[in-house]
Amino acid sequence: MPNEMTEARFWDLIEWAWKDSPKLDLRRAEAVATNDEDLLGDIVWPLQNEICENYIDRLSDLSKDEL
């Protein structure tokens, strides 16, 4: 099955979940690049909410065979 879930595809879906929220994705990039504790802390709540919702939305678009 060429569309089955692989580890690489799993991580791609997570990356795209971040890309679905461009402002948060930029904040994440800055937090990771600087390793700033405050910036990292600032993205925890959005990660638990908005980014997880984006991920769920992307998973919902997949067929049973793709999961």
C-alpha cells in the first residue's frame, strides 16, 4: 500500500499541522532556534489546543487504509 501510514508520513502530518497555523509555526521555529525557555513555554498551550486540532483534522481526511 503506497499510502499507508509510515513513520515518515506520521511526522510529516505533524509538521503540516504546525504549517496550518503559520504564526504559531514561526513562534515554534524561533523557540527551537533560540532554545529560549520562555518562548518554548509560550507554545505549550497552543500545541495542546490548536496544533492538536490541526493534526486531528488532517487525520480525519485520511482513509482507513491510509491510517
